[in-house]
Amino acid sequence: MLRPIVLSNGELHVGLNNYGLVHDLYYPYVGLSNHAQGMHTRHRIGVWIDGRLSWLDNDGEWTFSFRYPTNALIGHTIAKNESMQILLEMDDFVDSHVSAFMRNIHVVNLADHPREIRLFMHQAFAIDDSRSNTDTAQYLPDSDALLHYRGRRAFIISGMTNGVSFDQHSVGLFGIEGHDGTYRDAEDGELSNGNVEHGRVDSIMRFRLHVDGHASQRVHYWITAGSSLREALYIDKQVRNDGLLKRLHVTADWWRKWLEPAARAAEKIDPKYHDSFMRSVMVIKSQIDKRGAVIASTDTSMLNYGRDTYAYCWPRDGALVLWPLMRMGYTEEPYRFFEFCKRVMHPSGYLMHKFRADGGMGSSWHSYVHDGGMVAPPIQEDETAVVVFAIAQLYQKNKDARILHDFYDSMVKPMANWMTEFIDETTGLPKPSYDLWEEVFLISTYTVSLVYAALQAAADLADVKGDSASAVAWRAASDDIQISARKYLYNADRKAFYKGVRVVDGQVLYDSTIDMSGFFAAFTFGLFNSNSEEVKAAAETIDRELRSDPGLDAYPRYEYDQYNRIDPNSKGNWWFITTFWMAQYFIETGQDERVTRILDWVNTIMMKTGVMSEQISPIDHSLVAPAPLNWSHAEYVSTLLDTIKKDKESGR
């Protein structure tokens, strides 16, 4: 299930699903831990009228629309039930300054006569991703609130309507001992006022409204989060004292201020893309933890069907996501990301596969032992290279001496020295590591391109630092890599770049799979000139071999990609990332009509909120989760920035 709306302040992150329900709730890190993870922990909303109860996730009973109506990460959801003649209009946000998720719920009676409407708000947590039954839920009479807690995590839930708190509540169990959940207590319109339970616990509260015909009332609902009961109650008190609407305006003002650099950039692009551009920038920001980790995706729906999620920081994704922000003049988020990378860097000078938001190592399927008994780090070398490349871009744009002071000796130099030494003796190319798609252990064209560019960028920084020995060594290593690349990485028979090469018993073996990543990296990072015969021919080959729909510029990752493949007759699902890569090539080569065709098509298939997924179905053009995917949004923003003809920034 996709997430049409995501909300965040860099510490508390909430994802709303296609029913407008809380389906992901991360605290105290974006991406870690998800306290509402899984199919049975969505926070239900129910409406009871005239003896009938309907939950918003009752399929077929409700229709939904979602949008971000302003340049602020404030979601707007409309849920309508025609048969019950009821409409819920919700403005949802995570407070910009404190860890509170708030919902301004406009309850509209569509009937022409007065009615009593009972609104039920249900919460089901698995605190700290817990699968053990050790949570506690309690009613707090002195605070007019419900409390869920486990260890160092506490959540206070409350609300008001017409100055009055909820009038009934209940606390109970779900998913154990035969209990579906306390939400069942609402089916007769009444709650039993259960006050405490421990184990796998949920809770529910009721707001009782008397609404005239064709009239409405509002319910203000909130969840505050803290590392202790005291902290969560303190934030709850702030919300009560200020009022939800004041916090909404404070949050809207904060977002408008933060978005000013993006708004200036948006003025230079085609007006028909302004809204989707701004929404993508907001989505990118929502997936960044305030301590530096850039999360690939906070959508955990895939955990219901697989082993893990994308709620990790891949250094590659992080650097490429921040690239368009750096181009627009943002500095705080990139700086904190580089601090994060410095903290997690291996003593040898490279970065591991992926990391949790707190800096701990993420799960991995990469081995230290490879074919033929070769022992090598379980890494993707491009992740180290792109961090060096990106920090050089940040310095070149801002000329901030603090960047060199804080990162040159402690991070850039050990990374560049490691890359200089990590060279295959047979080919003169970087030694094999896993490709960026995390599937194949080889010397990939993508990785070679990044290492080449990173060493050139590091040498430029060394010149500024007056470290001439390093500058000479890194530039020489980079030049040698480019010479070897021209010898080994272009496939003259298929007129395409090799996916990569392997060395087995001294023999060079070629992987001739046509892969978008090698083509993109070769010209973007300067390994081959974009006007070279090799790049031109490779682009023609990609158009011929990878486009399954001749009338549409949409592309998979590589030939016959099996990952989440929907159509067995296609070359693979289309990816937003690879499609935007081709758009960037078309911009580079002056093919403006094809650029417009891609951008216009993407604007028709993205969600109304602007959210984009990882993949697209080649059958019906529907989005394939996870969504949002941060990298997709970053490539969209980068593509639109590339359309600005006066954009002469370095690194492009």
C-alpha cells in the first residue's frame, strides 16, 4: 500500500495510507523505530451514525482524495461516505518544533436534518518495532488522555471538540489471545471505558457530536511522543495551551521559510511543473533525519510481504538525494549527512552497504567471501565514491572553509586514499564490489565512473588544501582509471556499455547486459563525453532494446530485470530513476521534445500529492511500492533543475 501523504519534522515521521490512516509512525529517528508497523497496527478511524458504524478502511464504503494544498508539509484528506451522507475533511501535520502529530478533522453532515455523529479514533502501537507483548496502555484521568508506553518511549493521545475532551475510551488487546482489537468495542457505538492493559495493546476514544443538517463541527486530535512520560505530557500541555490551529500556522510558516530556495528555483522552470517540483522537495525533506541520515523510503508496506523495508540510509542514495538540494543552495542537510558518513566510515576508509538512522549497520545480504574464494569487503564502492564527489560539489558551490576543516583530513583523504589503493591489477580498474542494484559482484561501469569522478573531485579539494602530493596521486589514479575504462567497458558489438567485467584466473570476462546505470554514469560523471560516439550509440541501443512501449519514453533498470516484475513479457518494470536519467541525457543533448514527453507523462501517473514510487507497472502504468521513494523524487527535481538553461553548476 502506497503512502499518499508523509509528514515529518526530522524526528517524528508519520505516513498515511490510502485510507488516510496512520500506517507508519517513526520516533525518535526518521526511519527508526516504526511504532505502527505492519498490517494490524494501522490506526483506524470510525464513524457511527443511526446505529451503524463504518471504518474508513471498509473497502468500497468510502472514497478518498489526498493533496498538499500549500507549500507546506500539511496533508489534506477528504473521506466521503455517500450512503451515510458524511464527509471527513482532515488537515494533518507533524509539528515543526515539537514531536506531535495532529489532525484537524472537519466532520460534515451531508444530510438535511440534525444528527448525532460519533467519531472513533483508534490507536495500535508496536512500540520500538516490538514483537514481544510488553507494551502498556492506560487512561490518564488527570490529563484527559490515553498513554501508550514501553521503556524509553511514551505516546500521549488526546483531542478536543467544542472545548470538550473525548467522552468515552477503552483500552485492550489485539493480535493475541484471540483478540482482534479494542476497536471492536465501538461496534455498538459505545465504549466500555477500560482503563489499563499490558501486552499487545491498543486503545480507542470517542467524540460525540450533534451536527445540524448541512452543517459541520471540528475535532482536534493529536499524538505526542517523548522519551519519557514527562516529556510526552509536556508536549501535550504545549499543544493544549497553544491550540491545534496555532501549531498548524506555526508549522506552515516554518515550511514556507525552509522552502524559499526551492521556490526561487521553481520560478525558473516551466510553470506547469511548479507544484510537483515543490511537493517533491517537501517529500525529500520528510525522509531526512535531523541527525543526518537520508532514508530511502519510510513506506514499510513491503514488510508485509518480504523480509525487510527500505527504511535505511544507503550512502549512495543519500548523496544523490541531497545533490539537487545542494544545487538550490541548501547546506544544513548535506552538512549533517556528511557528518553522519564520517561517523560511520570504516577505519579503512570505505562505507558499508547501508545504515540505520542511528548509525548502526543495516541488514545486508552481501558476503565477505566471493566466487573462487576471493575475500573482499561486502560493499558497493560507488557509495564511498559518491560521498567524496558530493562533498566536493558542496564545497565548490559554497567555498566554505569549514567543509575542508571538518571533512578533508578526517573523511575525504582516507576515502580517496582507499579508492586509490583498491585497484585491480589485471584491468587497472577499481576492484570488484557489488553493483548499485545490490545484485552482482563485479567491476561495474557505474562504479568505475563514480570512482573516476570522485578522485578527480578529491584532487581538486587537495589543491585547495595545498596537499599537492595527494592531488597528484589521486589525479594520476583517476586518469589511469579512465584509460582502462576506454579499453574494457565499451561493447563495440552491441554498441553499449558493458554492465561490467570480472577477472577469473587472469582472464577478463564481460557482462554484456544492457544496464541503464552504466550508460548514465559514464556520461554524467565524465568518464565518457556525452557527445562521444560511444555515448550516442549506447543511447540508441537503449532506446531500441529497453523501451517496451515505442510510443513512451519509460525504461527499466536493465534487460530482463526480475525484481518485482509484473509483466513476464517485458524487459522489466519501469523505474522513475532510470526514466529521469534518460530525460537528463535528452536535456544534455538538446532533445527537448522527449524531455517534455517524459515530464508530462510522469505528472499524469504520480499520485495527486506528487508522491512517486520506485517502479511503474508497464501494464497499466500504476505505481509499484515502496512510495514515496526518495531517490525518485530527487531525480525528478534534478531533471527539472537541468531544464534551467542558465544552470552552469559544476558537476553537471
